[in-house]
Amino acid sequence: MKLREFSLLTDQNIHTVVVAFLRGEGFRVVDIGQAGLSGATDAAILARAHVEGRVVFTHDADFGTLAIAQGSPVVGIVYLRPGHVGPQSTIETLKHLLAADPDLSLPFLLVAKRTADRVNIRIRPLSPPTDAEEPTT
């Protein structure tokens, strides 16, 4: 599957300008505020995204920790690095990611790390959920 095929849930650290960019690119995006999850724990955000069949977009490495070390069920996580940068830098990273258009198999962790004008993309397959944990679409 391609990233554009997924619905997204953007974490609170994803700037509203970035959310608008994603929507302009045709993504189906719900941000944390729209989902009523402002101030929610990362575990609650990840669980909601899984139930709704959404990929989490974040600058927060804790989502990967939850998915990998703790085995929390997940559809996918896109971890954009570095965090705490202006929205234009994040948008430039996303443009590189969208141009690369990698194939993704569920569940996944995609890390897009920007250094100057270069973006390194790593994709890690994660353990699939059990039948009882399958997300709805």
C-alpha cells in the first residue's frame, strides 16, 4: 500500500500548517483536537488510531516505543525527525517522502529524518495484531 491510501491521525506536535498541507495533498486527516484527544496519553492516541484504522503522524519517538517494546497494536506510525522545527521544514520532509512513495505493509513504522536538504527514510515492519485486535476500516 502507499501512504496516500491511509487515513491519518496527527499528533498534537504536528503543526496546523502541516495538517493543512496533508489535506491539500488529498489525505484524510483527523488531528488530535478534532478527535477529542487533546492531552491524551500516547497509548490512548495509538489505541484510537488503531481502532479507526489510522496511521499516526508524529514528531514523538514514544509511539515507536509503544509499538515495538510494548507491542501495542498499530496500523502504522510516521515519525518525522527532527521535531520542534518550523512547519515548512516538516512540509519539505513530507514532499521528499511523498516523492519517494514507498510501499508499506501493515503494520509499519516509517521514520523520515531530515538533515539539511537530505531525507533518509527507514521503514520497519512491526508485528501484526492478533485477530481480536484487527483495526476497523
